Amino acid sequence: MMGASGFLPSGSLLESLIHLSNEVSSIEKLPFLQVRNISTMIRRIKVLTSLFEEIKETTGVSTTQTQLPPSSVLCLTELYSVIRRVRVLIEGCKDGSSLWGLIQTEATSNQFFVLVKEIGRALDILPLSLLNVTADIREQVELLHKQAKRVELFVDPRELQRRDELLKVMASNNKKNMENAANRCSIDIEAVKHVFSSIGLRRSLDYEEEMSKLEAEAQKQAGTGGLIVVSNIKNLVSLVSHSKSMVFSEESMKDDIKQASVSASRNTDQSSSSQLMSFNIPDEFRCPISLDLMKDPVIVASGHTYDRNSIAQWINNGHHTCPKSGQRLIHMALIPNYALKSLVHQWCQENNIPLTECSSNASGSEINNEQKAAEKAVDHISATKVVIDSVKMTAEFLVGKLAMGSLDIQRQAAYELRLLAKTGMDNRGGGSYTVSRDNANFQ
């Protein structure tokens, strides 16, 4: 129930202030941004919390009585409004996008500055001499008042430096995207890792959460921020997504090669494996991933050859780089290396190794397995935000094979073009390049 003056009864106001101030004071795990502004603001709120508790204890104000001077009630009401906005601001720094917070570091710092100034103005009308508080509390509040009156705007120079580095990376990434989407792999990944790590983005999960927060921020800004702001946020989403695939592909490359090797070896026929162990397999016939004989060698965009099962698993694990060279793959098509396959088949015959997989006449089940592996590789492209340009390049590559390749290569190209036509359904809404089924109607 409101008092006659329009304010809450002193007791209710003090209870609300103490509860709200304790919420702010107990905030833990501060964000990586605005550290100084947040920590100093929390210290100020703790001083005010002591004041509120002292007033409640010494005056014996109940929830219905109004025993405080009117100017005190006005001051406390203003402080309640300010502290509530402080809580919202700090929670926004904690729960919001770190990258967008870095871009907005000056604006956010100014918000903290304005709130401190409002605390100082509210304390201007606090009649400390009329309140029964201890000398220690009085001195702390007076010091807080003086500091709030002469406080200056603080913008962390380290955050400004990180922001400039981020803007530089964004500008470079956008420029290369406009020139050639394939050059996206040329961004300074070390600079990206440095900036991202400095604001707490260190794990794959951190990158995923950051993308979700950026998407939420884009929706929030859609109604008020304007098209330019939303476009900048979308560019950040693209940068995080692209950087995630590169950073964690590089860092987990050795582990995933080992994992792919183990998995591929488990799928190898036991009798064939036991026989192969007694032979010295030529290095050029070994898969760089599994180090086993390449039964179905395929060529990736970098020009290196791998066994189909091993490289398909590598791609399906989320990697977009060549395991051997580390080069970014501009497309995910797996082109059969028939020349090497013929040499492997000849070597198997000379050494009396009965590997049916080396036969040029593959069975129907083997063809289905190859098609499934190709489907997984192409489906992986559709699952990423960088699919549009990769699909276009892949389609152009395969169309070229239709015109110039051998009969077997033409059949493989036609099949993979049909796969692209299927996976392109989700990309048509974004204005991406798609392949019609008529273009892939090769029998």
C-alpha cells in the first residue's frame, strides 16, 4: 500500500532495497568485459547495503510506519530505481553476447558512468545528520558520495584494443568474402583465437553459446537497432561459425586422425588384414589417415588421396581441412582415383591378396556403401552456414567432370550432382546456387 506522498512505506522500501542490493552484491563469476566498472559498482552497492541495514536496525521502521524524513524517502526511492538498473546492466554483461559487448564497450562503460552519477545525485538529498547511523557508516557513505560526484568515465584500454582487433578481423573477413568466398580460410585465425580467448571463448561449447547469444541479440535489435546493427551482428555470427570450424579442426586434428584410424581399422575384414600384415605395403598405397592399404582411393579438393571410408569419417566429424596438408577444402566432393585403384588391384594380384574391394567390378552393396559415404560428405556441407559457396564450387567442379571425364567419372559426377540437388533445397531460400535435377540427368 502506497503512502499519501505516493511512495512506498519506509519499511517496505527498505526491505526491497536490502533484498535488491544483496542480489547485486552477491553476483559472482563476473564477465570478462567491464570488469573494473562492474567490480567498483558492486563495492558501491555494498556500502549502500550497509546503510540500508543500519537505517532499518537503528530506526526500527516497520513495513507500515513512515518514520523517516521525506527527503530520505525520496533518496531511497531514487536509489532503488538506480540499483535496479544496475542489476539489469550487470546481468546483461554476464548473460549477453561477449563479442557484441566488446563492440559496444564504450556505450556500456558510459551506462555505468551515468548510473554512478545518478547515485551521487540521489545522495545529494540524503540527510545523514537526521539519520541515526554509526560514524563508520556515515564516513563510508560520505566518501561514496564524494567519489560519485567526481567520478570520470572509464573505458578499459585493453577492451578498446581487443575491439579494434576484432573490427580489423571482421573487415578483413568481409572483404575476402566479397572478393572470393574461397578465401575465407585466409583470415588470421591466430588473431581470432587471441581475441576470442581474451573474452572467454575457449571451448567449442563457448562458440556455440556465443552464436546463440548473437542470434538472440539480432532479434532484439531487429525492431530498434536498424538494419546496419543487425547486419553487423549477423557478420559476427558468421565469423564465429567459421572460426569454430577452423580452430577446433586444427586443435583436434591429431586426435581425430587417430580416432578415424582406429575406427577404419575396426571395419576392415579380419582375414584380409591378417594377410596384409605379412606384406610390406608401398607407402604410396597407404592411406595417410589409417596407414592401411587404400581399397577405395579418392581425391579431395587439396589434391591428396585417401581411402574413402577414412576421409568420409574425417569430414563427417566436422572438419573442412585436408588432414595431410591442413589446407582448407573448397569443396567436399570425393573423386575416385581410378589410376591408383588399378595399381593397388594389380599389386594385390601379384601378391595373391584376395581383396574383393580392389576389384574394378564393385558389387551392388559396395556401390551402395560408396553412395552412403558420399551422401554423408555432401550432407555435412548442408549442415553448415558456409555451405552456399562450397556447394556452388562443388557443382561447377562436377559439371566439368560431366563434360570431360571418363564414363565412370561421369556416372560418379552425375550421382553427386543429384545429391547436391537434394541438399540444395534448404539453401534456395537464401539465394544460393542450386543444381537442377535436369542438369544431373545422366544415365
